[in-house]
Amino acid sequence: MKVMDLLKIDKIRCVTPEVSLDKPIVNLYSSDLLSWVMGHVREENTVLLTVLNSINIIAVAVLLDLSAVIFCDGVMPSEDVIAKAKEENIPLFTTDISSAQAVKVIVRYESLL
Amino acid sequence: MIYTFEILPMNLEQAGYISSFIKKLLVDNKISKMVIRRVSIATYEAEINVVIHSYGGKCVVDYNEKQLKIVFSDTGPGIKNIESAMTEGFSTASTYARENGFGAGMGLPNIRNSCDEFDIQSSDKGTIVTIIFNL
């Protein structure tokens, strides 16, 4: 599954259309604690699901080679977060559903591929 | 090669700058992805620690093809109990830091678990964290 496949899931919207969506999705990880993300994400091209709207998410995404970040529960990333994501080529998505529900819809979609 | 950086207190926007610089340096020198991952984790956590806990400090990166040594030093207030600070889940982070996703109490444990050599010295004058990676 690739990041661009997230566009086909109607509950998930892309907020950085300028950024390439060509990276693969190797794994999913959900957390709102950055040190937890740093310490536990093992694979590059992991997608992070979070409600943490902070510029530091982008630094973590770059350092861990995350393939995308999905902001859940209706959280919309702020302008500075979006600007930094574009600069660093990290695709951002937003969804009104929870991170757990988002994992479910992504896994269900992937099983159909 | 030696690179020196200044770290400003409470400047979360800049946090990640040094770790990103080091990552790019290692990528350019074709260091293995596994090592780069460990270096990224340790340097980001150490950088964040200086930003959210100290009055400011600096970072000195000493790179050669065999070894990467990074020293983070700050001007206080120091760590009262290093043993507690090294315990997973223990945190003294401020509300501001917690609101930005920090304060999980995983910073120093993540650093120690990621590097090949680790040293920490602290007094009320400041803290010095030294991390070494064999390349």
C-alpha cells in the first residue's frame, strides 16, 4: 500500500496536496507522546496517527523517515506545521475519526488491494 | 570535523535542527540506516532535553569515519536525581513541554538505549551529556 492510496479512503483527507504521495506504507503507529514515537517506531515508511498538533511532529517524521502523518479526531494541523511539512516533504492527512478507527479503515482498505 | 551549535531554551520551533543536521551528515557519508536511526533518536532527545529543561546550552559534534561523539552541555539548573531521570516514565517536564508532546519520561532512557557509550554529569551549574557511536 502506498501513501497515495489513503486518498481513496473517504474519511481521510490530504492537507498537503503539493507533497509527493509516492512512499510506501510499511506500518502504522499511533501515539501522542513524541519520545514514545522516537523510541518505538522501528521501520522507516511508518505512518503516524496522532492528535498532537505540534511543529515537532515534523522533526520526528523527518528523523524516523515516516511516510505520512494522519491527524485524528478532527485535529487540523496548524499553518506552521503544514508549512514545515511541505518544506520537508512529509505528507499530512486529517480525519474526523479516532486513531483506532483510522487504523481499522486503513487495514480494511489494504485487505481489499 | 567538529561542528558547534547553540541551543536556545524553550525554542521548540528550532528543536530538531541539530539532529536533522547530523542525520544529513551521516546520510551523505553513507552510514548504515540502522546507525542513522539510533543517532537520530539519541540526538533528538538530547537536543529536546536542553530546549525544554535548561537555561540554554550548546552541542559539539565531533565526527570522523570511525566514531561520532556528541556532547550536549547546558548552563543549568541541573538534574537533582540522575537515577530517577534515567528511569522510564519519570519526568519533570513543564506543562508547555507536555502540551507539545514531550514529558513521557523516555528521553534519557531512549538516549542511553540508542548509543554505544553514554555519560551524564550534572550539578546546579549545568548538565553535560556525552554520547558516542562507533561507525
